[in-house]
Amino acid sequence: MTGRAGAAAPARNGCPPAALQRCPSLSQDHDLACKVMLLGDSGVGKTCFLIQFKDGAFLSGTFIATVGIDFRNKVVTVDGVNVKLQIWDTAGQERFRSVTHAYYRDAQALLLFYDITSKVSFDNIRAWLSEIHEYAQKDVVIMLLGNKADVSSERVIRTEDGESLAREYGVPFMETSAKTGMNVELAFLAIAKELKQRAVRQPDEPRFQIHDYIESQKKRSSCCSFIAEALSAH
Ligand SMILES: Nc1nc2c(ncn2[C@@H]2O[C@H](COP(=O)(O)OP(=O)(O)OP(=O)(O)O)[C@@H](O)[C@H]2O)c(=O)[nH]1
């Protein structure tokens, strides 16, 4: 199921052939392929986040928990390089934990979610980070995401608490909404940019700073929830 892409393709989009030779994989529709895993407690919104990114839609209504693990591909273009993100959506339920552990080792990036309306999901982030340190590669890119930022009336985790936890672990952070789409694309684009730079960085190119990029691009939940509330009122 891990399906790495195969044959080498000619360099495109101004990315020099020598640099692309170092990419983890090459094929017709993309220059570089990367594995990204979505982690976090059951119900935090991982599947909805993925569907929002892939199809631009929100799955509302009955919550159907993921069983085991599933994946979707999406190609994004960053700085002229086509990056295929193979995104693994894991089941948050404890009983599937041993299944998902097996997939950590191959992942180049991990999006770790909590739900801003659930204290338990936030408190469990430390346990998730311990698992990550146990099973994932040492240089894996980790991003902390506080999802459901559109539901401001039920918020129990302040933005500052998310920021401070992320600072403690040295990982980038933002609040997101799989419902409104707030910061969904940004999360994946930031990952794609970081992984692309690791694979094809030119000697004279400045190093990509994922923290700075996110800080400069992210939308604040207060502004977004204001807009979402205004829209839902009509
Ligand atoms: N308001 C709001 N609801 C959301 C958001 N994201 C997900 N939900 C809802 O939260 C519930 C759980 O979402 P899922 O995406 O299935 O959660 P999950 O993390 O994939 O859960 P598991 O598959 O069990 O690990 C669903 O009822 C969604 O409609 C969001 O950003 N805002």
C-alpha cells in the first residue's frame, strides 16, 4: 500500500536535473513524492481536514470514525516543483494504535491535531508526541494544529495555550478549521515547501524557515470565526 512512485522524469519548471536526482521519487505527474500522516485523538477532525484539502468540501453530519488507516494523494506546486503529497489519515481510536505505529517510520511529515473544544484531545498531545519520538524518523517535520477554530462558542483551549505547547516542543503551530477551510491549504503547503527544500535545495538558496512562513501566512481564528459566524447568520 505504500506505493512509492517509480521512473525518473525529465526536470521541469526550472528545477535543475541534478537537484531532482536527489528527490525521494520521480514520476510523470510529479517531481517529488512525500508521505504525510495525520495524527490525533478520534474526532478532532483529521478526515474532514483531508477532505477539505483534497476536495474543498466539509463532511458535516454523522461522525464516522476512521477504521485503521487510509490515504489520498494530492499534487501541489511549490516554487515550480510538483510535490505529490501522499496523505495518510489514521484512526484516532486507541484500539488502532498498533496498526498506525507501523506507518510512522516512512512518514516525512506529521500533522498532529487537537480540537480546540476538547481539553482531553489537547492534554493527549504530549502522549502523541512521545509516540512520535518513539516510532517516527528523527528528522520528521511535525506541525501542531488546533482544529475546529470556527466553533468559538465552545472553545476550551486558548490560542496562547496551543502556541505555548508548540514552543515548548519547538514545532510550528496554527489553529485551523476543516469546516471553513481556514489554514488547511497553508498547513500542507508549508509541509510541501519544507520537504521540497530538503530534497532539492540549491547551495546558494537560503534555508526555508517553516515557522516564519507560517507566522507570515496564517489567518487568526478570531477573524475567521467572525466571518464564519457572519456567513452562517445569513
Ligand atoms: N465545526 C467543526 N466541526 C468539525 C471540524 N472538523 C471536523 N468536524 C466534525 O468533527 C467530527 C469528527 O471529524 P472527523 O474528521 O471524522 O474526525 P477524525 O479525527 O478523523 O476521527 P477518527 O477517524 O476517529 O480518528 C465530525 O462530526 C465532523 O463533522 C471543524 O473544523 N469544525
